[in-house]
Amino acid sequence: MNTRQEFPKSELPKEFSREWLNIDPEDETNRICGKLRPLVLDTLRKQGGVVGISGGIDSSVVLALIVKAVGAERVLGVLMPEKESDLDSARLAKNLADMLGVNTVTESISDALEGFSCYKRRDDAISRVIPEYHQPGWATKIVLPPDLLHQDAMNVYRLVVTSPDGNEISKRLPKDEYQQIVAASNLKQRSRMSILYYHAEARNYAVIGTANKNEHDLGFFVKWGDGGVDISPILHLYKTQIFQLAKYLNIPDEIRSRIPTTDTYPGGSTQEEFFYRVPFEILDTIWIGYEKGVNINEIANALELQTEQVSRVISDIQSKKRATNYLRMPPVELGQY
């Protein structure tokens, strides 16, 4: 039985609370699918949709939505692992596709990444920061200072490596090495975008994106990588709202309970470690209050936080939006200036 009380946007409770994030998942599903079908078949004049599936909550929800919109026979799920991918990702993605009746193809991108020198470029930068690091057998990740609610630390990344015997070394990342690691790692997302468009063009399908509001608005995506799509059906939804849709769409518990990760670094960093710095339920509640013009004291009271904590999260949202604005810009046409 669903005990969650949901509210249309026009009927939000007067008193601010976490409930402002509640959606009616059935209505939202019908609204999205009602727009998806004509967009794919009529506006874009495509025969179906291609989705890159990873076993994560976002791609799982999008896969279920496009199946509802156009039918499983018009959908292709593409798994794109590489040698550092979590093995659970492919298993969960394939199981969901089978459950939905969706055909899949698996395309390993490891050879392509070797050809781009993705791993070598990244590892060269890591070794300059931590000379002890060497492959194989070492795990790596980059993380931001944790717990934004309790410390006003800047968004400066640290490199964390773990040796095969479990010894962990952590050092602050200089700018040049950070940029090289990220640029090399982004080859993974850009390679996947190329594979998706191959399968889309070969079938006259549209590429269906899986980014949510958190990723798009705060810049947690790769330009011309996972940001390179034809349609973004969940771009307007906060991460916590994606979980609401997932429950309604009967996405398996194993996927819904999985901690969101980047699945980009072999050290297994979570999205909170790598980028957001605060749990989604708190981040999204503060964010929707901020966007709706709610007084900061009301937001703090609703979450039983101090106003300083809420201010830190809002400042982080503003900072990330400013710093990543170029990601959301279309190519600049000089004739406009």
C-alpha cells in the first residue's frame, strides 16, 4: 500500500517540508510516456529508442519509460562495460532488460579506450601525484571533502589510491593532474556516446538520455558524452523523484537499493563522494525550497538543520551551476555577436 502523500505542483502544502518533492508517479509516468512516443515516432521520425543501460537507477527508469511509450520491440538496450566496470552493473542491467522484454547488445569499450590511451593518460597523472602507484592491482578514485553539512570546505579534489594489500594513500590533486585525470576518464563516456549513436543510426532509432535534474543542472555529466542524446525524458526530475518513479515502475529492489556510483574509477567512488557531498534527500529538499523561494529558516526547520548548514548547500548549488554553465551551452555561433 502506498502511504506517500503526493501533491500536484499547484497544490503544494503551505508549510515547507520534504513532501514538496513528492510526485504522483502514475501521473508523471503517463505524462512522460505521452510525450515520448510522438517525439520519437513523429517529431524525430525514428523507429524506436536506444538506451545505454548500466544497472543504475536512472538508466533503469528510462528503459522502463521508453518501453511503456513505444513498446519493447522498438527498444534496444546497450551495455557498454570496460575492464574497470563493476561486474554487478552488467548483470543488473541485463536482468532488467530481460524482465522488460528488451533486446540487448553488449559492447566492450576497453579496446577503444586503450586505443585512445585513456588508462595510460590517467595513470601517468596519478603517478605524478603518488609515485608509489602502479598497475595492475591498485584501485583509484577522486573525491571531494565529505559532509558538506558540517564543514565549509572548498570543492578541491583529493586523489585516493589503494594498494593490493589494502594500504590507502590520499593526496590533494593539483590542477593539472586533476584536469588530465578527468579528461582521460571522460573518454569512457564519449566512447559510449559513439556506440549508442552507431546502434541508433543503424536502426533509425533515437538515443534516449538518462540524465536527471541533479546531473544536468549541477554539471555532473560529460559534454558530448552522456550529455550527447536526442531526448532527455527525466531531466526535470530530482534524484529523489527518480526513486519514486522506480518504485512505481517495479524496478527491482536490488537496483533501487544500490548506492549511486560513478562506475568510472576502479576505486568505486559514490556520486556523493565524487560530486554532491550531501545525501540526495537533503540536497533535493534544500534545492526545491531554494528554487521555490522558501525562506532559509523554514528550510532549516523542516530538515532540523542549522541555517548555516542550509546556506552551505545552497552556496554549493550556486557555485556548481556557475562553474559548469558552459556544459549546458550549445555551440556558440559567432554570427550572433
